[in-house]
Amino acid sequence: MQVWPGEAYPLGATYDGAGTNFAVFTEAADRVELCLLHDDGSETAVELRESDAFVRHAYLPGVMPGQRYGFRAHGPYAPERGLRCNSAKLLLDPYARAISGSVRWGEEVYGYHFGDPGRRNDLDSAPHTMTSVVVNPYFDWGDDRPPRRGYHETVIYEAHVKGLTMRHPGLPEELRGTYAALAHPAVIEHLTELGVTALELMPVHQFVNDHRLVDMGLNNYWGYNTIGFFAPHNAYTSWGDRGQQVLEFKSAVRALHEAGIEVILDVVYNHTAEGNHLGPTLSFKGLDNPRYYRLADDPRHYTDTTGTGNSLLMRSPHVLQLIMDSLRYWVTEMHVDGFRFDLAATLARQFHEVDRL
């Protein structure tokens, strides 16, 4: 396999028609491997040897859209210092544009042993966790333009992708509960008859069904437990989770815009699905725990201003960049029209440069 140096920006996996550039930030890790996942369960590991400002990167010719991948961060596992690198854990790309699969809960996806939280867990998480997916960014938007209605004319309808469409009698059963359903004429007619001018979607960023809920036979229906700030939630796709969810979401936005309906997203940037010190290691925690999260005076633990187990470290320039890049991506690439910020006040708590937000 050919490996070229590539570029440190943009972050994430960027397909250019001939191959894919991979770039990921971590100051905590000593070494990072890019792992390409194959359908037979095997993986090909490529060390990201190039580094600029703690961004590890490489370009791989021939890596096409639909390729599943993840990172392994080699470095110190020292919770007493806030460091939780563990190369046995396959980590999601914080900038993944699509995410495949779901978490199969077990000790494998945790960085520690259940019976001994201070001891590193070297069980491989790859067969049990979600994977990032290389996405084709090209899409025919046609003449799509933001409706841009005046605020005095705006009627916002808050809805859940499944809740709005799952029982609609005018929808084919195979489309119910999906992004494709939002684009169906029956749903658009329903919204138009109500006088709706803006559809505010409850969380569609990739989220996780919590371990505790799964053990109880329940699901996280609302989705306020984000793990992928660039990826449309894959359970809402009607035909595949290896980039198809991106195309389906874009098609829904285009159809809603054609009907004069704006699309607003309910976004959750105050915490992630990795929970507290007893939570799983899925992405940020394993890449660079102290630069993504607000740690307590005892760095084994997290400052929790949201009641979810952790809080993102807004004063970190890398977290601020992540959030701004995410917002920019959803506007420029996914053509959404606005955002509603969940627990917005927590984003500025103990952050004294609010003008940077």
C-alpha cells in the first residue's frame, strides 16, 4: 500500500477523487495508527508518521468512499494524570463525516477493567465498536438556495425524524423513520398545510445508545448523547450506513428547501457520549483526554456541568475549532439553515473569552 505524507488540514478523512487524506489531532499520544477495516474482520494498520502542530496525517492513494477506518493511539495510560491512551481501543475520528455500526456493549469498549478501574484494559474493541467512514463529498445540489424567510414570517416546527414519520399513513413502510421520509411529498405536504416554514430537527448528529439503557432493554430515543459532530445519525438511514446517510440527509434538505422550508438542527456540543471516568473509550477520551474534556482537580475525574458525566473543554483551541468546523460543515456542505444549542449556557461556563464562541 502506498502512503504519502499528506496534509495536516483539513482534519478528518478527505476524499479527492483519487485517494483520501487522513488527519487527526492528538498531543497526548506518542504514536498514532490509522486502521483500515475490512469486511472479513481484518484490518490494515498504517502509522501516521507525519506531524504538524500535533496533527498526525497521511494520504493514501486508492482509498475510496465507503472505506471504514479508525485510529489507535499509542501513549500513556495514566488516569492519575488525566491520560487515557490505549492502543487496544479503536477510536472514532472526531471529524468523521459518517459512522458505521453501533456499540456492542461489553468490557472490550472500556479502557479499564470492570473489577479494577485503575488497571488498563487491553481487550481489543474493534469488533465491538463503531467505525468511521470515508465519504464522497460530491453531491448535485442543483439550484438549492437557503429560503431565508424573515423572522416575522417564520413558523418553527420542532420534530424528531422518527417521531414525525414513523406512523405517517402516506409513507411507504420502508421509508418511515428515515431522512428519506422527510423528503417524501406526503410529509412535505403535511408540513406545508400546517404553515410550517422551518423544520427544527431534534439531534441528528451521530449518538450512542447508552450501556445502562441497553441493559434495561431501552434506547436513547431523543439523541442528546453525541459521539460524532459531523456525522448524520446512521439509524435514520433507509439504505446503508457507509456514506449513504450523508446523501440521504442532503437529499432531504434539498427537497425541504424546494418547498420553501428551512432546516434547523438541535445540536449538543456541551458533552459527548463517553461519560465520566467509568465511561467507554470511543474517541476523544483515547486520543487526548485532557485537551478535549474539563478535568476535575483530581484528573482521574471529570467536571460535569451537564449531568451527563463530562463537559467539553471550551477554552481548548482544539475543541473550539472542532465545534466551529462542525457548524461550518453543516452549513456549507449539508446546507442547513440554523441551529438550536442544547444547554447553551454551559458552553461558556468558566470560559472567560466568550467572544471567541
